[in-house]
Amino acid sequence: MIRKFLQLIVFIAISFTANAQYKNSWKEAYEKYKSGHSRQKTISRYALTVRGGLTQFYGELGQQDMPAMYSIEVNRAFNKTLSLSMQYSMGKLGGQDVSFFNSYFINEYNAIELLAKWNLTKQFVSGYDGEFNINLYTGIGLMMFSANAFDIKTNNLLRFTNSKTSARNPLFLRWGKPHGKWGIKKTNERIIPIGTSFDYKLFEKLIFGFDYHFYFVRSDKVDATSGMRFINPEEADSYSKTPNDKFSFLALSVTYKFSSNAKRRRR
């Protein structure tokens, strides 16, 4: 009886050991297959940013009004410190002057920009991988707008940048004879943006921030007022010799970093 009992125990032990070895070998084989063929989620080099904020104008009609603006930006990172992005924005500019012009203006604009972004925190703090980052922007863009200036008391239209007789001036030049079809609806001007952002990484893929962008416009027409004069600065007229209009925006931003499937290396 004891002998049969011992034989049963030995048989169970051998069966258990063989089963365990089979399971381990199957698990190892599965892990090898998984490491060679499966994919894991990583953070992509691409990100999407949306912004909303207020604009401010600096020019002849510079007493402030602060209308809204919105933008969307696609960003591509090349390393930890440098990235390039394409931004599209739309909004309004506004302002007034009482003492000389007695008028206010409204400018509805769209802009497209190519921007380079430099992460100062990661550039100058060795090994930094924290949540807070400071960035600088610069680039070049094109602003498309239509501006109108009105009398403050009567709201009558006084000056404008576009009409049925407006034609296109040579792009990026301060002055020149207009050409092309008449009746253009949008004035096109070069812009040079510079700016900074303060970002906080709330999650691995989600970043919140404050953005401040300042724009130099190669034009004196943004407020529908060109120099200290009352004539229309439309594109049927020559450009001003003092193309010094500027504007800025302060905005809240939300950035989402996309995921990508990174293939694991075969062992």
C-alpha cells in the first residue's frame, strides 16, 4: 500500500514538472514572438495646438480695443529643443484715435505662418524632463485682411483698404503700381512673428500654456489709416513710406501630442 502511494506521488510530481516546463517554454516562445512582432505606443513627433485669446494693435488708431482671435497649429518636433510648425489664425483687430482722426477701425484678418520653436528650458537645463517649459517663436507669414475706419460719433465709413476699384499691389513692397483684377476683397501683407510661450505638461500627451505673439506688418494699412492723413489707403493707392503697423495677441493654448506605433527590435 505504501509502495503504491509513493508511486502515485512520484507520478504526480513528474506530471506537474512536465506541465510546468511546457507552460514556461510556451510563455518564453510567446514573449519572443511578441518582442519581435508586436508594437507599443510611443509619443509621436507630431502635435496639434489650438489657441484662443485677445489681440492688441499698435499704430495710428492705437487707443486700445481687444477683439478675439483663434488659431490652430500643426507642430513637428525634430529633437528635444527644436520644432517647426504651420499655424493658421483668424480674428479681429480694433482701436481708435479721438484727438486727430476722431475715428475707430475694425480689421478682420486671416493669417498663415511658418514658425520655428525653441525650447529654452531643455536647451539650458541639462537632463531636464519636467512639466514646465519656456519656448521662443519666430518665423514668417502672410496676413490677409480687410480694414475699415469709421467716424466715432456717426459711424459713417471714412477710410477703407478694399473696394470695387482696388487692385493688387506688388506683394511685400512698400509701394508700387497696382496690377491684376479690380475689386479685391482682401489685402495681402507679409508679417514677421516673434513670441514666447509658457507650457505646463498636465499629462504625457496634454499640455496647457500661455502664448504671446508679436507681429511686425510690412504695411501701414492695418488700421485703414496710412500716416497722418485722411485719404484711403486702399490698394489702388501706393503704399505708405512708413510701413510700421504692429499687433499682438495673448492667448491660452492646449496642445495634444499624438501617439505612434513604434516597432520593437527583434532580438
